[in-house]
Amino acid sequence: MRPRRSARLSAVVGLICLVTVTAAAPAQAAAATPKVAMIAVGQEKAYFELTLAPGASRRLAVEVSNPGTVRVSARTYPAEAYSLVNGGFGAKLRDEASGGTTTWLDYRPEALQLEPGAKVTRDFTVSAPRGAAPGEYITSVVVEHDLPAQGKGIVLKQVTRHVVAVAITVPGPLVAGLATGAGRQTVVAGRSVVGIQVRNTGNTHLRPKGELVVTDAAGAVVHRGAVNMDTVYAHTTSSVEQPLDRLLPPGTYMISATLADKGVSVAAAPVPFEVAKAAPVVSPEAPGALPAIGRAVEKIRQGEASVWLLAGAAVGLLGTGLVVALVGAALVHRRRRRRDASVTSDRPVGPQRGDALRPAADSGGPVIDLRVRVLVCDDEPDVRLLYREVVEAAGAVVVEAADGDECLEIAEAFQPDLVFLDVVMPGRGGLDVLTDLRRCHPRAHVVVISGVLSAQQRGRARELGAEDCLEKLGLVARIPGLLERYAPPLNKRNL
């Protein structure tokens, strides 16, 4: 459980990176979090799946509810579906225009006031136009907080969003089609992310697999990676994007992809992209930055923590750029995810995503969570608290474990994307726990942490499958970049 504390730290960031630290009243019982949920009525799956001949209609219903303990202002509306980066289901936001298959629904947007435990059934009709061509179509209906809810820690705001997909098949021949487009490079956490546009030109959903290759101006291969996309929906555009382990030097590069699914393949001719010379940036590890955090952590461990201590540490760090770097990274991370969900939200439920469904507490059905899941395992409560604040500020979900056995137990239920694992803990040590984590949760990325890491510990941790080995104070400045680097592909759609 999260430890009680005598004060809370709130950060308000302006458009010019103005950072203001304010004191809060002594800790009181936290306000209940507003909740909303939506389920597909009468369906075995978490979404609708139906077949409609041209001109035919079908009556459907969703149940909108408030599974929480406080009154909620909610809004429900239809939303056009699209394919995420690296494939997967996305639904447009309320202020984005929707067309296409969404016009087949007569679902009326509505603002709702939901008392605790309230359930509202919304009926609507899906009608395939008389001239609808054969193929697979998809759209969705959404419920979300009408206004942002107060987040915890230094999270500025959060909106919970539940989406129920409506998958429609119009009978007739299904023809697969694939094409590729422009290439590009972006920079995330000091590393290059390369990608190429992928278009589904057919009338059936695809999950392309293949290979992505990047070469430099001399023709030397600088990256070769396997492609295993999630669903790219019919008549939509996505892209393959893969992070590199380094920043590409300025210059001209060529990117190509070979993709195939359902008997159709595309071997794209290499297309060029440019890597421009990077502008100078303030290093988050500038001299004096980490010692300032170290002093804050040390005083926290001595039980002297207060909002003024943390505020003083923040002001001291501002001169070196660390606070700006951390908060800026958090805001950039959120802004990149803005198209697919509000600042912190639930992943939309959609077809072909069954392997990623996770139970949602009190929701009445499964949802897919858009946020990166982080498990912090450290026997020092104040260290866990410090990491929690930084991780939550970057928009991720955090749970804590105080020892190795608790870490393994929580990992089984939580299925983390990223684990920060302390080496030295009472009972089972971190390297012992790492062995079980890699065996039972091979998809989780593990970063081993310690006050001081010896070369022997680093080598052993990497042998056991650790992605990285960092000293505890150094981790603080690296957290935003680690969240970007080790996020699952579905979360890296707007880099």
C-alpha cells in the first residue's frame, strides 16, 4: 500500500515550462476516484460482432454505469475507429469528426449524470447502406468522464474512457491488399524511432508480419527488425515503428518493409528519410542535478520529508534542467497519446485484441489499458514513493512491492510492462527474483536498481535477462525515457 505522508507535492506547468510547487494540507483520506464503464449488452465478447446484408439493420444496446462511489458527469458518443501505430484498435476523441462506418449507427451523443451504482441502457440501431460493398467494417461507441477528474500525486488530470467496438461484416468476397508509403524518423529519449507507413487497401482486416530494414547512404544495414503487427483494419492506414538502441547520425537513410498476411504480400522498394542535425538540449544529468535528488532522498529516508523539502529540491534542480526535463517529458508523452485517449485512460475494447485484455476493477467487463504498467520493487517505502511520483507524472500506472515474494505475487496479477527491481532486499534478493520474473513473465522489461552496483552485479543481472542496470539516484532522471523505450508497441503509436 502507498505510505501516508504529511504533505503532498503538486506541480503546475505553464506553456513556458513555468514550474510552481505548492504546499497541501496535512494528508487526509483521498477523495474517491470517479468511474465510468460500458458493456455490450447480450454479448459473450466485450464488443459487438455482427453480419449485415446491404440494407439490413440490427438493434443493439450498451449499458453505461457508474461502478464507483461518487457521482459522475459522463458523456457518451459514437466514434470512428482507426488503426494504431503497429496495429491495433483506436477510437477518435469526442472533438474529432467521425464518418465512414460510424454513420451506420444512430447512436445519439448524450451527457449523463450517474449516481453511484447507476446503470443506464442505451439502445441504438446499426444499418448497412443499401449500396454497402462486401467487406469487414468497424466503428465504436464511447463513454468517458465529461470533465477531467483530479489525479493523484502530480498528475494534472485524468479522463477514464471506455470504448465498445462494433465489428460488421457485409457478406461477399474478401480481398486482401497491402501497400506501404513514406518513411520517417523521430527521436524519443535520445534514441531514434524509425517507421514506414502501412496501408490496408483491401476489404478485410490484416495482421501483417515481415521485416523492417534501414540502410545508410552507403548501403550498410543499420537496423533490421522483425515485424509482427496487430490488426490493421480494412481501408485504414497504420505504420510500423521500431525503436533503435541509439540515435542515428544526421544524414539520408533508406527504409523498406516486407509484409504479408492472408495470402497477400508487399515488398516495398526502399524509401528515403532524413535525419536532421539535433538541436542542443539541456542534459537531465547535468552536474549537480543528481546530488540534489540524492539529498532529498536521504532526508526522506531520515523521516524529515515535507512539501517544503521536496519543493526546495525541485527549485535547486530547476537550474540544472532536471525538473524541466522530467515534467517536459511527461507532458510530451501525454501529448503524443492525446489522439488515442485522454491523458490517462483505458484502452478501448476491440476485436482481435483478446490476448491483451485485462480485467478492469468494478467495470463489469474487460478493458484494455492504454497506460504503461510499472511495478516498483524496493524495501525502502520512501524510495518507492519518489519513483511513484515521477512515474505517475509521466502517465503510467504504478504498483509497489516491498520484497521479492510480494513482487512475484503482484506481477502475476498485474502483468507489468516494466519492473524496477532492487538488488538488495530482506529475504530473496533482487537477482534471485529476476530469475523467476524472466521465466514467468518473459514480456516484462526488468531494470535492476541498487544504491551502488558493482561490475559483477551488472554482469550477472544482464546474464539473467535484465534490460538495464542503474543506480537508484540515476534512475530518477531516466524514468521518462525508460517508459518510452520499453512501452509495448500499442503504446508507441504516436511517437
